[in-house]
Amino acid sequence: MTESYDPYQNAVAERVNGILKQEFYLGASFMTVADAKKKATWTIGVYNN
């Protein structure tokens, strides 16, 4: 996020956030924080590789 909280200043990061939420369902609710961390770690690994 940028200092002024303007998504247009950092379009690349906002696009990646959108992909993670839409394609990998990271915008969903999780039962526990551990579940969310596990899903986020797995998603980042898949996305980067």
C-alpha cells in the first residue's frame, strides 16, 4: 500500500493482490488464523513457481 492509500500509485501490487484473492480465494473467510496462513503460504508458492 502506498502512503496516501491510493491504489493507482502501485498498480502492479494491486493487480497481484487481486489475482491472489480471485484466483486462489484468499478473500474468503477462514476458520482459524493458522488455516489462513497455511493457505497464503501455499498460494504464494504456487504463484511464484
